[in-house]
Amino acid sequence: MFQSEADIACPYCGEHLTVLIDPSEPEQEYIEDCQVCCRPIVLRVTTDPETDEPLVMAFHENDA
């Protein structure tokens, strides 16, 4: 399985993190804990229709 890296900012502590995503799925949502503050980050991954690149959005657990 091929994975790619994406840079996000933790919605809780603001720390910049690198997460691994599976670009073979066009839309996905999962939870990954922040490596700094250990809070649960909801990651929503979609694909940019123009570039076919994955777009990663990070949310608070209660905002998702």
C-alpha cells in the first residue's frame, strides 16, 4: 500500500505535524492523536479534482 505524507496543524495546540495518508481512497475520514498534545484529531481526506492531489483537513473531535 502506497502512503503519502501531508502536513497539518493540530486544531488543539497548533503544532505542525506530518501525517501519513492513503491516497488510493478518494474520500476518507479517520481519527489520529496529536503527537504533541495527544488529543484526537479528525482528519478528512478528499481529492482535488483539478490536480488529483489529496487534500487533508484537520478538525477538533467535536467539530467534525
